[in-house]
Amino acid sequence: MNRFVVISGCSGGGKSTLLEELRRRGHVIVEEPGRRIVLEELAGDGAALPWVDPAAFARRAVAMALADREVAAVAEGWVFFDRGLVDAAAALEHATGEAALEPLGRTHRYHRQVFLAPPWPEIYVNDPERLHGFEAASAEYGRLLEAYERLDYAVTILPKAGVGARAEFVLERLGTE
């Protein structure tokens, strides 16, 4: 979908803060599947947590990302995704070795312009839903950069700047297309 814009990249790189600013400015936001899954799992049996069963977690993320796309289709204007199907498929491929990225990523497209938050150690923090360290987050960032490029997206790295400046950067880049 040409209106579906992905904000992805390094865990702890300021994606959710940026998306909250875009929501504040009136845009539709789809929250990150991974965080929603972790919250659900922590409230239940905790079997599909990324640090317990990465494959089960990734499969749930793929299913949730597909469902998110269907729900978002009725929204008007830009719809910003905090991660998305490509992230989930890349995680599944990494966890299992299954060829998930190409079939899912080529069939269910987002806007060609994808924004990636780079590793930013100065703002990185762990929290109850993010137990992995900065090194693992940086490795994930590398896999995601490669995945989006492999699927022929135009990847733009977000500047390490305040949330307002980042939001302006994203909106200005989308306004030129």
C-alpha cells in the first residue's frame, strides 16, 4: 500500500517516540507487533516471548503484522507502522532459517520509502519488553537494513535528532514523493 509507511530499525533507537509524535500530529499509527505480543505473553503463559521461543514469537509477529495491514486499509492518509511484516519475516528467517522474507515481503508491500532508526547508544535503555542488550539491537538493525534493501525499498536512515526534527524529516521526505 502506498500510504503504509514503515518506521523500523534499531531497538531503542527512538522509533516509538517518533511514532507517538506523528500520532500527536494527527496521523494514524500502528503499534509494534513485538511489544504487543510481549505484553500479551507476559500477562499469560509467556511461551512466545523472543527470549523463550524466538520462532513462536516471530510467527505471532507475522500473523499480527498481516492483520494490522487489513485493519489499516480502511484508514485515510498516511498510516505509520512501528515495524511491520518485513521485520517479522526477517525475525522468522533469522530464528528458523525458513525463507519467509521474500514471499511475504514481496507480496505485501509498504510505501517504497522506509525509515530506519540507527543504533543510538546514548538513548538506548532496557525495559520489561526489551531485555536484549545494545549489541543484539545493533545486530538486528543490520539484518533489517539488509532485508529492506533486498526487497528494493528506498531506505532512509533517520537523523539522530530530537523527536520534532525527526517527525519533520519524515513528513518532508514523504512530501517530495
